[in-house]
Amino acid sequence: MTLTCLSATLILTACEGGKSEVADPSGKNGSKTYSFDVNEHASDRRGAKVASENIVELDSDAQKLADLQAGDAAFRLLNISVKTTGEVLANANLMTHVTTPVTGRITQIFVSIGDHIADGKRLLEIRSTDIEQAEADLLQNENQVTADLKRDLLQVDTDLATSQAQVKLSESTFNRMKNLVDEKIASRADFEAARTGYEKDKITVDALQRKRDATISLAKERLKLLTEPSKSKLRLLGITDSDIAQVMKTHEVDPLLPVLAPEAGVISERLVNVGELVDPTKPLITIGDYHNVWIKADVYEKDLAKVREGQPIELELDSFPGEKFAGKLDYVSSSLDADNRTLTVRAQVPNPSGKLKPKMFARMKILVGEHRVLTIPKSAVQDAGTEKVVYIPAGQNKFIERQVKLGDESGDNIEVLQGLKPGDRVVTKGSFELRSESMHQTS
């Protein structure tokens, strides 16, 4: 931006019809003469009128001492940001509501709110009559199959023992007949009869052995057929295969179901107490992962065109002065709030240190990128109570004090929303002295 020295050498060249011209003989702008309308009211970029203007007088010596300089209000590309306030929320996508697959009564709770827990941590324990009944049915069916198997094997083993004894006797007879035949004492027919008897007895033993094996195999199939429904039910109720095997090994019913953490995190809610009756429809505990949080904020209607998903954001909190947290917009509402004319937006912010906690309030800046806006140097602006003012050279050592409405700032420039037009000349150096003189003249 070109800055023009307005020192004591400012020369009044004309004052006709309410217009004044101020020349800059410094050589920086050649012999260019700037023209100002003393009676002209300020207007914004859309032509809206701005109220109350004061005329501030500053003599040539004071201007020279202040080394006054001026510059133009002009359109420039400015890195714009939309500022708002927001609230830190837990990322709902990372929240886990723990429930139970059974109806039962809580006997123990092992965690408290705020506890950091690992995946698989035992959270609480429930006594369930459904589990108790399913395990009792399982053991009853197992006992029935075992008893039937013992009865069947007793009969088979008795027959098998008898047949094995008969095989030994037949074998002995066969061997004796073989020797007698060799000695020409027994006939060949007797030998063949002894061998046939021996072979038949061995076949009987083999058949009984296969029957025994088949009886055991059938018992196993029957056991699986009778117990699998109970096992499936227990699995649906949250009982593991190892726990089922332990019940079948000890033949003791265990109606207690441990509820384990499905993932690591922090206990953010405990919704039940010991002795309470629960069922699958009732949440028991909420586990939160706060390594990534949400920031929910409202954007005013005037900024809607600038905001979209994916834009980066910066976050500042009073709890951590000077520290900034970065994130990105991941949600922009599709409709305005009818009451306050704002649009809800949400950003995701990484939180590896855990500093950002739900319910904290934060100042959020949405970095919307470069936009072409009307700007002036920030040095041109002074505070006037709750208002912002700039000073416009008006000739004859006079300056118009004009209220302006400002927007975003970037580097040395600031956006002008109301009060100036492109090409309007404002004091960019020495505005503080003019503000001091204005306060002195009005006191």
C-alpha cells in the first residue's frame, strides 16, 4: 500500500462547494492532489450510511511532529477467518455404550468414573438365572448321555469279554488239532472244524469291538446333538467356550457373567449400581476415547458463504493461554437455526495429550482461505470507546473522524465492512495523535 506523508507541508489548494484538495509535494506521489468532500457522509460498500462524524483539527506543527502518512482503502486478497465460540464435546463416533446380553442382577462393579481402562478389563459382574438354567440343562443332557453310554458299554464289554475268552479256547483247540493232524492222529475234518470255530470266534470279537467303538461314537454324536443348543444359548448369553468347558469339567453351575470392556478408554458414565436388575436394553457403562474430540459451534448467517466442510480450524482456550489446537471441519448443518439465525458446524480436533475435555468452552477460528475484500492498514484504526474510528484528511488542517465496522485481519491489513469505499484516503501513521486530539477537543 502506498503511504503518503501528510506533514506540515500539506497545502490547501482549494475549498469550493464543500470540497477540499490536499497536495503531497514530497515527490512520492508526484504532484498528485487528493480531493475530499467534507460534507460527505460515510457509507459502507453497499452504500449504507454511517452515523456521527467529528472534525478534528491538527495544526501544521503537530502534523509534522506526528509524521502523518495516509493510504487508500483498497480491495486486496486477505486470508479470512470466521471467528466464533464453541464447546468441546466427546466424539460420539468414539463413544462405546456397554450393555449386557442377559437379564440379571449386578453383584459387583469393578470400575469408577474417570478410570482409564484397557481392552478386556472386567467392568462388572451379573448373576443371571438364564445362564444358570442353560448350564443346568447342559449338565443334565451330558449326564443323561454319559449314563446311557455306561449302560450300553457294560453290555457290550460283557459280551466282548465272553467272546475273547471263547477265542482263546478256540485258538487252543485249533492248535491242538493241528498237531494231531500232523501226527496222523486226528482227522482232517476235525482240524477244519477246529479252525472254523476259531475263525468264527475271532470274527465275533472283532464285531463286538466295532460295536463298542460305534457305541462310543454314537454317544459322542448324541452328546453333541443334545448339548449344542445349550452351548449356543450360553454363547449368546456371553459365556465363552473355555467357561463352558470348565462347567462341563467341574460339573458345577456358574451363573455369574463378567462384563468386559470392548475397547480401551476412559469411563465417562456409570449408569447402574450393585443390586440393580438389568437387561439387554439398558446401558450399563459408557467408555469414551478422548484422543479425538468434537468442537461444536454456531456460525452467523453473514458468514455462511465462507464456511464449508474440510476447512482447517484453530482453537484457543483460556485454560491454556498461548496454546493453539488445530483441527478440521467435518460437519456443516444444512439448515439455519430459526431462532438465532445461525448455522451449526462441528470440527474434529486431535487430542493426544487429553487437555481438551468435554464441556470446555473455546474460541474457534475457521480458516476459510483468501478472499478479495476492502482493506486498510491496521495502523489506521483507533479505539473510540466501543467503536472503531479512522481519520480522513479533509484539508485546512482538518480530519474527519469516521466510525467504521471491521472484519478479519491478516498481516498488517484489516477488512473494512462498513464506513469506507474503495479509494477513500485514511491516515495510516499518526492516527493515535489524531485520536488524542479528538478526545482533547471533545472534553
